Amino acid sequence: MTLHLDADRCAAFRSDLHAAGYRADAVRGLWGAMVDTAVGHGLTEPARRALAGRTDALAVLAGVLFLGGATSRASLDAALPALGAEGLVELGLAHLEGDLVVPDALVRPQDIADAAGEGHWWIASDLDEAAVGGPLPTGHVLGVGGASLTLAGLQLTSHVGRVLDIGTGCGIQALRARRAGDTVVATDVSERALAFTRLNALLNDIDGIETRAGSLFEPVAGEQFERVVSNPPFVITPRAEGVPAYEYRDGGMAGDDLVARFVREVGTVLAPGGVAQLLGNWEYREEEDGLARVRSWVAGSPVALDAWVVEREQLDPLAYAELWVRDGGTAPGSPAYAPLVQAWLDDFAARGVTAIGFGYITLHRPSVIPTLARYERLTGNIAGALGPHVGDALAAWQRLSAMTDADLDAAVLRVALDVTEARHHVPGVEDPQVIELRQGGGFGRVLDVDPALAALVGASDGDLPVGVLVSAIADLLEVDAAALRADLLPRVRELLFTGFLGFAD
């Protein structure tokens, strides 16, 4: 069904959703934590049973807009007094079957929290596989999923002018980018995705977002942006007959070529000093490391770029194939499941793929020559949004790149508030065998350090400069001060980039 944008109807819809208290925490409260987890796994029957017999507005809206179930016109009119069932139909979000209102899209609440404050949105998207009851149509517009939330949390929070969102989908990244940017250009190959983006901007009363149709950088050729964000259709999909090509995840290229092209070309639309952030997959091939492949893509850019690439996960070809076959709504044991998985395995085998990496790519267009080339693997849980941490790391790196060792000697540092220290002793031995610094925020890094670095971190309280502390530690440990300085200063730079330490000023 075609979406029909109407500012007045969206305003009425927003008013009704607000009056009903249709928010994420309220919806979770309707059915409880366990059932909410089941919904996240695509199991909606427990939630439907929890709503059975309830006629209040919140329950009715949760059943229709969150779960995608039909309801009577009278109950929806009562739940949406300003918009009414007819208004929902006119927006293209539902249709009538006799006295029943049948949803054609989901509209789910989404909490937001960043440097601009806390709030909530309502995000419209196509019906998911649980509501459809089978494989998704290839033109499906995805709602807010795990990858969407990851990139939204990864986005830098500092203010900029123009932002470009490539592959906007339902528009969640564009809405998030607008909180930091004066204007946003959101692009997609899917006209339906662009319509959802415009609808979600209207529904949440957000201006300054322009939509354009086209692939990758074609819609903005010749333009430059201070920030580029993208959750591109990076899923590696076989180019084989019978394998559905979902617009929201498949960019129509072989292997990891789409991410490679993005990395090679994004510098042309980045203004000097601009930053691009994206999610992506990259292949590990026989005798070819995945992160080394990403490094070669960066090197292939006609515009010199700084790069910080973090691999968060690796999957073997079978696990990757099964993940994305299930994601399209094809269940294990169904007739199509095994042939689709085999198509993926054949595709990987043809290129000698041994594993697939997933992670975050941050690229910066420097005003002079690049100084950052960081490619690392970091697993484990992350507490909270990474955007502020990434912004702080980039700011620290830019400051450090202009500092000599003498400048660092004169700097006054302070240990981050989320850093703790753990010491492990062999029973009966006074000196610790292992000293660990643990980071509560950011990437949650855990570092093994020696007594000298632990002493410097512990003494970094915003009072004395680094050089004075190094000299005092050298006296305490009875070691050569110059040698200790040469050993510690590079590691202090690393701790400043990773957020264990910060500048006191």
C-alpha cells in the first residue's frame, strides 16, 4: 500500500499516541520482561494473549501498531480520537476489511538518549516477518533493529552543519543525525523507504530532512558534507537464481564489494575535517585477512583518509548463511531453507571465503596528511551509546597528533571516572602478578599494565604534569628516568586515545 503524507493527519496521530502514553516503557509494561524478550525473537503470541480482553487505548495501539494485528474500527476510533481509523487508512498505514482495521505497517515507540537529552520517537516501517507470517517481500522497509540501534548510538554527538545519511531505510539514522546536524540529506534506492523517512519526520515533528532517490553517492555528486552516516545494505548475498534480494540489506553487488566501494568513494563527499561512520561486513579469504582488506580499501581512496576500524564479530560461512536466510523469514526445516543456505555456501566457496567480519568503520578527511590508521578487534559487551566515546577519542587523537613528547611531558592528566584497577596476587606473595585497568564505559577495554604505568595512572589526579610523575615513579622504582619516559609516553598516548586518561584542562 502507498503511503500518503499529510502533516495535519501526522500531527493528529502524534497527539493521539502521546495521549495514550504509547511509549516503549509503557508497552513493555503491558506484557512484562519475558514476553517482551519473546517479541524481540519474533514470537508474538504471548504478547497477544497478554493483551486479550483489554480495551484501553494503550493496549489497542500495541496490538495494532506494535504487533500488527487487526482490530475493530470502533476500538481503533476510540484509541485514536483525533486521527481515527479512517485517518490511519488515509495515511496508508492500514486498510479496512469490513469492520476490521488491518495494519499495513508497524508504528513502534523508540526511546532516544544522547547529548541533546532524552526523549522518544514513533517509527513507522513495514510489517515484520511475525506479522506477515512468512518470508518478507523483497521491497520490505525494515524498522529499528539491532544494527540500526548500534549505528544510532555510534553517531558522533557534536554539532555540525550538513549530514548525509546513505541508505536511510525507515529514517532512524536521519532523525538521529538531525539532533546534531543543521540539515540532513537522506538517500535510498527505495522510494518506499524514502516515503517512510518523510512520514517519520512528520510524525515526530522534525524538519530539516531532505530525501533523495539513488544509489550510494549518485544523488549528492559534487556536494560535500561535514558528516556521513550509513547503515548500508552490506549483507553479502549470492548473486544466484532463486535467492531473494532484499532492498534493505542487499546492495546488488558481489561479496563485500558494496562496503569496499563505499570506503573508497566516501572521501569525495566529505568536507575537510568531516567524518564518516558506517557499519559493514568484510570477507576473510584464504591467506587474506579481513581487516587487511578494509585497510586496502582505505588506501584505495583518491582522498587521503584517517581510519579507525573496529571488528566486533566474526562468523563462519555456515553461521552467516543461516543468519540471513532466517532473517528473510525462511524458517529452518522449510523446503526453501536448505537450498538457500547452500547457495550462500557455494558463493563463499567460489571466492575462498573462510569467515565474515562485522564491525564499525570511522573515516576522517584530514586537512593535511592522515595520521590515524587503527584496525582492531574488540569483542564483549558495550554499556551505553558509543558516540560520545568515539568523539572523545577522535578529539584526543587530533590533539595528540600535534603534541611532541615534550608537550606531553608538560600535560596534566586525570584518570577517567569509569576506570577501576584490579590486582591479582599469588597467595603469600606481596607483589601482584597481574595488574589490570578496567574501563566501565566505551568499549569496556581491559588492559594488563606494569607497576610503572599503574602508578602513573593512579597519580593522574589533575595536579602534577606527566613529566614530574614519570620522574617520581623512576625514583620510586629505582630505574633510569629517561628509559622509563621513553617506555611510558607512547602508552600514555594510547590511554588518552582509548579514554582511560583525559586531559585535565
